[in-house]
Amino acid sequence: MVVSREAATAYKKINRSGVYNFLMHDDSSQISSYQAAFRILEPFKEWVEMHKGWQMIQEFPSASREKDIQRLIDLKGRDYCINNNIDMSFEANEGPGALDLKLSRGNDKTVIEIKLSTNDQYLHGFEVQIEEYAKAENTRNRIYVYIQLGNPIRTKRIKELYANKMAAGDDPPFLFVIDSQPRQSASKK
């Protein structure tokens, strides 16, 4: 796996922040792939939103930003998955294309699609792409990670779409929003 210099620097900063230190070992016979996905994603979200990870993401070259974020999540999740007998596949290509991440233990599978708010295909990824990947993997465990880099209209649109699907009793992928927008210093507010 090739990681950009910016992603490697971000990986080192994540390690120094201590956000992932609790990711040691769960009772591996009890945790599902879906639960494991959140054990990986939640500390990443915390790092981005609360430990200035957003600065690193903003510094990634825009051409590789989405891939760099995917690789960071994959890199940080590997130890947790190994310690908990969960298989984690990055860019698994079992169906209609390369799925960003898949966590599995036997037939228990969770598919994760990651899109930036700058990606014009953000709605297609939520409504079509992740559903096709889930179908190919024969799972209903779907998590759509939406990285907010601005574009408030897009963010509003995807949140409304998710809320409307939930209100209609549909079973949409879980919408996991990570706010990676620049922040103003608290001392300047």
C-alpha cells in the first residue's frame, strides 16, 4: 500500500495524540464486524474533530485526499482487527468495483464507503454504490462515511436524505459524518 508523505505524517500524529490507545482487545468472540467498524471510525472522528486532525486532512493534496483518508482509517484499524480476529480488507474488489473497506468474520460482514463532500458522486455513493457493494457481499451492514470539507448545501442534502429514509422506515446505510472543516482558534472566538 502506497501512502503519501502527508498521510504518513498524519498517521504519526494520530499515534502521538493517544486517541487510539484504548483500541486494544475486546472479547473477540462477542464483537461483530459492525461494532468493530465503529470502534475504528469513532476514534478517527475524534482525532479529526477534537485533535486538529482536520488540519492534516486539509493539507492532503486534493487529488489524493480521499484515498489518503481511506488509507489512514485502514492503517489505524489493522491492529484492532488483528487483536480481535476481524478481517479488514482495503479496496476489496468482490463485486461492482473496489469497496473502500470491508470488515468481516466469516459470514458477518460490514461494508464501508468513504466519500468527501467535495466528491460530486457523494449522493450516488450513498444511494447506489454502497448498496451494490453490500449486495455483492451479501450483507445489510453498511456504513457510509461522509467527510465534511465544506459544501454546506451538500451536507444538508445528504443529512436530509438520510433522515427522510429513516422516517419512511427504509433501511439506509448508517450515515457517519466527520467534520473536517477548518476551525477558528477558541482564543479568537
